[in-house]
Amino acid sequence: MKQTLLFLFLLTFVSGFAQQSQDFAGNWFWESPDGQNTMELQLEYENQNRIVGNHCVIFYQGEKTDCKRKDAGAFTINLVKIAKGVYDGTIESAVSFTSGKIRLQYIDREKAIRFYLKEVPPGEFYMPKEAFLMR
């Protein structure tokens, strides 16, 4: 009986820890290798299967930006869970106000997320095609 209770406790503890290690909520950052471009994502859980957030991308050492306006109420990122640690959805460009399709994937061994622009927004936008973001 004691072994069963100990096993259940450890299983609950480990599974809870594993879920915490894939937490997308918070601020994530990327900088291009040449240092001229940066991206920040601010993400939060709407529920266990949906993530919302905002982005701010700065290209060409600050000459071009794609960031949400402070007065805007809606989120620029809307994601739905498609698999463990993988979310697909849309990102709205604050430059052209059009949406592209993205995927975020948690990379556990690196404690990072992979941003992948699956379909570029129509019109003018500033976002990397792929980026690995860290906290």
C-alpha cells in the first residue's frame, strides 16, 4: 500500500513538473545573429488548449518595426494546441493589419520555443521566417 501511494505521488509530481517545463506563458526573445533584428513574444494561456499574445519585431536596427499599438485591445497572436508542445495559429502584422499563419513548438532540451512563419501575411510585414526564442 505504501509503495502504491509513493508511486502515485511520484507520478503526479513528475507529470506536473513535465507540464511546467513546457510552459509557453511569459516573455520570449530572439535576436538575429548579426544583431540587427529582434523579436519579442508575450504569451499567455487563454485555457489549456489556447494561447494568446502579442509580438514586437524590430528590423534593420530599429528602422522597421512590427509591434502592437498600446491602445489596441485585441491580441496579435492566437494559437490552438495541435499536439503536446505544438501550437498553430495566426499572427497579425501591425504594419499591414493582415494575418499570417504560424507555428510555435516547445524545444524541451533547449528550454526554447521555435517560431515558424508557415504563411506570410499579405502586404508589408517584418517577421523572421524562423526563430528560436528564449526567456
